[in-house]
Amino acid sequence: MAGRPENLFGYFRDVDSLRGIGPRLAAALERLCGRRVRDLLFHAPSQVIDRSAVPKIADVLTGMRATIAVEVREHVPAANRRSPYKVIVGDDSGTMTLVFFHGRGDWLKKQLPVGEQRYVCGEVEDFQGQWQMAHPDYILRPDALEDLPRIEPVYPLTEGVSNKVIRKAVMQALSTVPALDDWQDTGARDAAGWPSFNAALAALHAPESGMDLSPLSPVRARLAYDEILADQLAIALVRNRERARKGRAVTSDGSLTARAQAALPYQLTGDQQAALDAVVADMRSDKAMLRLLQGDVGSGKTVVAFLAALHSIEAGHQAALLAPTEILAQQHFMTLRALGESVGISVALLTGRIKGKARAELLAALAAGDIDLLIGTHAIIQDAVVYHDLALAIIDEQHRFGVAQRLALARKGAAGVDVLGMTATPIPRTLTLALFGDMDVSRIAEKPPGRKPITTRVVARERLDAVVDSLRRAFAQGAQAYWVTPLIAESASTDMAAAEERFAHLQQHFGDKVGLLHGQMLARDKDAVMARFAEGALNLLVATTVIEVGVDVPAASIMIIEGAERFGLAQLHQLRGRVGRGDQDSSCLLIRGDHLSDVAKERLKVIRDSEDGFFLAEEDLRLRGAGEILGKRQSGLPSMLFADYAVHGELLARARKEARYLVEMDALNTGARGAALRTLLYLFERDTGIRLMQSG
């Protein structure tokens, strides 16, 4: 498998190789969907124009898109530049006006000669009691009616690309690419009622009705399954490779772990203990561990990960914890250093800000084995970082890291390294398969004893002053609060509250007891603000979603989320989880805007009534779809063209099962179907799978 198969060359050539596509149009298409022919062919229509209705004028309805046979009766030129040019037409049932703004009379008289018959196609509207059609889509002679596209697909567009242009380019592209051997099992494909890939690709651009655009239509489902199967094949190849990694049995008598558990002010929950038992069992096996620890907000997954690290350390090895942000890394360091001191292990922090002599001394201690647990950001996987004997790699907020980063940390151990992923974001089961299909999964949904429920209320934005007054009373009793806004600075294009603007407003009420925290601040300034809030010097922290994970201030008992309707359920749940960590009663106020969609109303009702993160994640998937659950840029989800995990969950489960079977049977390396499956990986650009196959 030396490179892209020859039968895909036509799919991956530039669109400017097609007739009529010059540099300017090619650049516009690149902005819209990509520069390759394959990108153009995978750019699916979003709706259809149905011109199959051919009514009499008397039978039309307002808003109807119709094809009407008319006689041209009169031209009424524009009275001035602001007035439209009008053409009066009719049939034996009534009359209608064709309206053309900035219409050229000479051209219109050629297109619509008085006394002749024409078919006009367009949307009919009632204007002051008279039927009119503005700028017909088509004006046809009676003998040209057969040329009219009765059902025309409509594509998402961008400036410089019209629907006719993209339609013409797509048709030409379809005629130039070769047919591909089908990679699907024909029996299963036929049982599902799906077409072949080549037929599906052609039908994608020739819908016969709006129903054909449904993600569950045979054509869309077929292409969605192809895409999901390619993704799951790549995941299965990764899983197969990592399972084949040299492992080692990490064993200890458990005394250090037992001491740490005894020092905790609480007992592990049933879910925590079950997860820890599964992790330790994996580590004691001579096979490399690849497990995901999924924990609801406040469920205590970090403690489980720490106890797993102690198991490694007690056996004479090291552990490392990789976090996606400095705030989260530092939060873990502060928490785990204290726990480490209680049992006598060395915990260190390494981020990109640690430089010079301090960095050199830390790296020397790590290489010498004087550091038992290293916590940090991407800095801990850099080439210069050498471990004495790394046996356990813990990766927090797993979905924010790619496979390559995970493998880089796993390769830091001279012998086998066990990998324990963590995520504090409850993820629907469907997306767990998509994101972490190569990992075993442990779920911690049970909350530790003593965690009080958080009272959640939805309040209108007009009650902002009342919210401020209630904060004043709470601060008088020593309370601390977060105030979260969606944006950093004021924007002319949206009415979302800005953190800086809200900070200035609240400073007028609470003076220097208010702090500001957002992602664009310098790291040292963020640290200083968080430190002041954690030590109680600030009553109120105005922040963006940078505090969504990893911020743990037990004294904070009030969470205010402004513009709450703009957030997804999973994000609202994460933010709410920043409070309720101490022994005081906690509350969450969701400040909503004035004009809410039905979906936004339902979302706020669901979050108000439930604290079950996994239930909320499933509801978020149902209400919003997969692309927005975790945030588009850092979701870790592959960019899907046809698949929608909100509706294709059954296809995902099926594809996962098939992919694992195919990889276990080494089917990608044998026979005609194996060649077709390799073509599938290339076609959907699942490069990780391709590279793993090429490397053996």
C-alpha cells in the first residue's frame, strides 16, 4: 500500500482541471467545499426546488413554486429607476404580472414577445390582490419544456458561486471520475436497501424529492455508513496496533494505595472503586492498557487516576498526567501534590512557561527517577523530556488530544506504558464509540457522599439588577460566585454579553472584589486572578468558558451564566459543576435572553430539572447534534460530511462491529474487497489508519 490508489487520482485532482473552472472560480469553490474534485462531489445539496406543479393561474397559492403556461399580453416599462419592469401574462383562467427589477426592456421583449406562449417558472406571490412572479427562474418556449429540471438540487453557496455553476461542475465531475469497486458486503448492502457507492454518489446530486435529502434516505444512509466505516476502520487499526504494543505487568501489594485511601476524608463510591479495580486489573496484565475513565461533574475521577498512579509508583515506576491547558495542569498539580505529600511521593509540574535552570533541574530529576508523578501540558511529551521508567500515562480531557499525541506519551516509556484517558465531559454512548472506539470505557456517574444538589433557576435578562442585589446580600455573608459570559469583548455583530463589559459593570457595584479571567490573558495574569479568587480575596470572578473544567474552589457556591440559551447542555452542566464542591448550599442562575427558540427553551428546562450529566449529554445530542456537543474545534470528532451521529447511532454501532472484525481477520490486506476497503480509507482521508497499515 505504497500510496493513493490510481483509481482515486481523478477524485483528488484540482477542480480547475474541469472545463470552465478558472483560477477565480476554483478559489471560490475552495472556500466553499475544497479544491479537489472529490470535495466537489461530496458537497451535498441542502434542499430541492420542486417545479413539478403545473397549475392554471386561478389555481395557484401564495408562496407556491409553479411552472405555468402563459400567453404574453403586455409590456409595462419601468416608470423610473426604482420601479420594476412588468410583463402582463395570462391564461384562460386569469392574469399574472412578471416583475423584473433593473430589467432590460430589449432583452425581455426578445424573451417574452407579445402574443406568444411561454412557460414561466418561479415563486408566486399575492401582491395587493394580484398574482405576481418576480424574476422567474426559467422562461421557456413550449418546445423546450423538456429541458426544464423539474426537481433541482440547491447547494450551499458562497460568493462567486451560483447554483447553476456548481450544478454544472458537479455533473461534469461525475462524468469524469471512474467507478469504484464496492467495499461494502453486497448481501448486507442489499438487505439494507442501499445502492452501490457509484449509484449513491450520482443519486446524491439528483434527488427526486425533498425526502431524498433526509439523513435516513437510502442514498444518504449509504454514504454516511461509508464515512463511519472508514472512521471506525482507522480506529480499529489504532486499537489493534496499541493492543499489540509490548506491555508489562505492573504489580504491587497495594499498601501505598491503601494508605492514600485511608488518608482521604471520604470512602470511594461504588463507581470509583469499580473503575479503580478495572484499571488496576489492566495494569497487572501483560497487555498494554488502553482505558477511558468517563466521569460526571464532581464524580471524583481524578482521585481514581491518582490511585492508579500510586499503583505504578509503588511498583517502582513513574506516572505522567497530560492536561490540555495550563489552568487545568496547575489545578491538578495543586490537588495531587497535597495528596502525594500525604503518602510521601514526589509530584512535579512541567509547562511551557518553566524554562532555563528550573526546567533543566526538573528534567534531570525526572530522568534520574526522583520525580514519581509528572503533571503538565504538551511540554511533557517533547523530545527533550526523558523519563526514568514511565509505566502509566494519564491523559485528561482525552477528546482534546489526537491519537498521535497519545502515542507520543506512550512511547516515553522504555518498556510498556499503560494509557488511562480521562474526560470530565459526559459523552453520549454514540459519541463515545466515535471518539474512543479503540478504548475500554469505565463510567463514574455516582457522586461522592456529601455532595449537595445545586439549585438551578432560569431568570430573564431584565432581572439583571435583582441578580446583582442578591449577590450583594450573598457577599455580605462571605459567599463567592462565578459570572460566566459567552464572549471576551463587546461585539457589534451580536448582543452576547462580553466578559470585559460585564466586568466593568460589576466593578461599579463591587469594586476590587471582582476579578476577570479569559483565555486571551497572559498566563501569569490568569494565575494571579485565580489565586486571589481561591484564597478568598475576590468575591466574584467574571469569566468566559475557560473555567469550564479544572477549576476547583470549594468556597464558591454561586454560578451565574449569562446568555445561557447560547450554550449547549453539556457545557452548562460543566459550568454548573464549578460550584457545589463545598459544604454550603449552592445555586446556579441561568440568565436568558428575550427571544428564545423552542429548542433553547427546552434546553434550559432540561438543565434546570436534571443534574445527571450522562442524561444531559444524550439530550444535548438529540437537541443540537454531534458537531456542537463538545465544541466544533476541540471536540476531537472527525469532520463528517454525510454522517450525523445524532441520527446515525445504529450505523455507528454496526460499523464499529464490522471494522473490528475486518481488522482482526486482516481483511484489508487480502483480496478484492481488501483493496476496495483501502480505497475507502483513502477516499475519506482517514490518514491515521493508512499510516498504520503502511508501517505494518
